[in-house]
Amino acid sequence: MKKVQAAVRNMLPAVAVIVGLLMVCQPLIAQIPNPRSNASAQEQPTPQPGDQNPVSETKTFTGKIVKAGDRLVLSDAQGKTTYQLDDQQKAQEFVNKKVKVTGVLDPSTGMIRVSAIGPA
């Protein structure tokens, strides 16, 4: 019994340190975006009054919907640019077709928040 008590006394500080680190790191881990999550791609940030970045405007992009790995993207042949698309369902019916995509581009991620997709 004394051996068990000694082992618990020796392990208790280590357990306390681990619990403390987990509590400190939990908010940091929660802030890391999950690239596999479609929910985060579909959420639109709400502009705050003090934001430095101006609100992006809706634009029309032309190109071809192609597969890139397991995702569909808009490939712009002229600019040699590929844009991620947040609405994979709308893009599905236009695979390998020239299209016009209307939406808001997030320049930091290259993701277009799709409003509409139609033939070009």
C-alpha cells in the first residue's frame, strides 16, 4: 500500500502539469481551422465596425470546372489561376465545362463564395 501511495505522490505533480497545459492549449487548438470541414468554408465572416479590410464585392469569374484531388475548382486558362469553390454541389453539374461563376473571392485563401454558376 505504501508503494502505491508513493507512486501516486510522485505522479501527481506530472498529472497536474499535463492538465494545466491542456487547459492552456485548448483555446489555441480550437482556433486552428480544419481544412476538411465544409462548414467553415461556407460560413461568411461578419464584418465588424473596426475591421481594416474592406468588404469584398461580388465578381464574375470565367473558366472551366475541373477536379483537383477530391475537390472541384475553377481553372482560369487565361490567368493560369485556380480558384477553390465553397459550393461543390453547384459545381458538380458543370464538371469539364466552361462556366461563369459569380461570387466573392477571399484573396487570402483563393476561395470563391459562390452565388451562382452558369454556362459561359
